[in-house]
Amino acid sequence: MMLNIDGGQLAYDVIGEGPLIVLAHGMGDNRSAFAELADRLAASGYRVASLDQRGHGESSTGWASYTRTDAAGDLLALVRHLGGPAVLVGHSFAGGAATIAAAQEPGLVTAVVEISPFTRAQKMDAGALFSNARYRTGMTLLMGTGLLRSLGLWKRYLDHAYPGTKPASYAGRIAGLDADLRRPGRMAVVAKMGMSAPTDAGARLADLRCPALVIEGTLDPDWSDPRAEAEGIIAAMPAGLGRIEMIEGAGHYAHAQFPDQVADAILRFLKDGDRD
């Protein structure tokens, strides 16, 4: 399905019946990353929409910009179109977008789930670049991808960001992403997103009014200390709103590596919110 908004088209699909959950992927990915998680959430009584971010998957390119604020507007447009309110689940880049959307339109967002989110200004850990090989490799590959717009480096990053045994769907997903990102202009979008600082999202953390869950993989190579990053995000929110769930052995893509554990964490979080 396609949603036409000012500037282009956004592709999405919807499964299940019940309260609305919207899933938004990170840069250099597409909505297929959430296929297994969406199935589990839908089976638990939710209507689940998965969105291709602008410039990704089946959504159009040629947008004026690709910031988290832009992505937040896209999320809110989809929620309105589908008859929200909704729970917003954002991975990586989209974690920050979900934060902005919830702060901008609290009546449309009942809860936020951020998976391995880039939601606040990043400071490179110079000491960890020497002492932490996982972090050093992740940073090198991410920076190379952004500067060189290199699909090869991006695929090497993805291999690194799925530590340990790859999920059964991994090879097929990477083949699909390879074909997707070889299309004209797609890696330029990835680079623009990668170079877009999350300061717009960090500035809205204090404005959140809904419950928030931050999910991190213990082996996420994007931070020298993934739990500390999650704690920093929660600390910037109003007291009592945020909680953290760590997924043991997961890298940057916990929802794709361990969909059962991530689904369980989200469902527990939403059930607790209903009880409150």
C-alpha cells in the first residue's frame, strides 16, 4: 500500500486486528526487517503497520531532506491515515524519529519503543576505539559507509552488527537489501541519514509524555557500552517514563536476530502500561 504525502510516497503494509502499532526501520534497511516481529505482535492482538522510510524499500526518493524530524512527520501522517493513536516502534535512526513524533503529537502516540536508537548527540569514545575491537570496527564501517556511500562497506557493517549465528532469514534479507540499495540514489539517501545528527531527537526527550521502552543488544557495536547509552536516553526523559530491556547476545538488530525476545519485551511493556 502507498500513502501519498507532500514530497513523495511512503510504502507500508498492515497485518492483524486491534490497537495500532507502527514499526519503522533504520537507515539502509526496509520494512522486511520487521517481518517476524510484526507476525508475533499481530498474533498477540495488535494491528501492525510496517513502514518503508522515505528513500528506502518501495518508498520514493527525491525528498528535500532526510532528518529524524522529517521521519517523525512521516510516522504521524501514517498514524493519522490508519486512524490512530498508535504505539511507535523505531529502530536506530527511527528511534529518534519516534521520540520526536511522540513529543510533537502526544494525542497520537500512546507509547514509544526504541530499539538500538540514535536519539541523542553522539560522542565518540576515543579510549574504546583502542580497547574495544567490536566498537572500533563498527565505527570504522559506519563512517566509511557514510563518507564513501559504499554498499560494500554497509554490507560488511551489517555482517558485523549481527554477531554470532545469523538468523535463518539473514542471507535472503541481505540479498534483498543489496538489490534495493543498488538502485540509483539509494546509497546517497543512506549517507544523508547517516550524517544527520540526532540532536533534533535529543532536544525532545524531555518533552515526552508517554511511556517509553529502550531495547539494546548487549553486543551492539555502535556503542562502547550499549546499556550506558540506553541509560543516558532514559535519564533525559521525564522521571518514571522510561525503562530498559537488554537482549543478551544481540547486536544492532535485536528485532531481527531475536524476534521472540523482542516481542516478549514489547508485549510485557504494553501490558504493564495497560495495567497502569
